[in-house]
Amino acid sequence: MIFTTHFIERYFERVLDCNKISQYSEAVSAVYTDMLDRFSIQQFMAYEHFVGNNIDKLVLPLGFYRIIFNNDTAITVY
């Protein structure tokens, strides 16, 4: 799975409620870890099942938010 810089920025802004973004590699690690921690068991199972299969458009819930994937690339969160 790939994270776009737009996704990283929106995740920090909306989910983490933080505007300070560190270097991209550190931010990716922080977002990935936080995202997996926030998933419920069902959300994690859906993530494991669908991500990696090059689905054109995939929307996964993350609590109050929705993560939008396009061909295994996280493009935004709203």
C-alpha cells in the first residue's frame, strides 16, 4: 500500500488533529501505526482482504472518518 502526501497531510489534519508533519518516511510510519490501532477487528479484516487486490475505488471506515483507496494507494481521508 502506498500513501500519497495528500493522504498523509489530511490524516494529520483531520484524524490526528495536528498540523505538524515530520519527514515523509516518519509520517508514513506514524500514520500506518495509528491507522491500524484505530481499526476495529472487522475493519482490519476488511483491510487485509481488500487492500492488495488493486481495486479501483475502495472506501474503508475508520471510526468517524472514511479512507479512500485507489488501486492500493491511500489518496485521502474525510
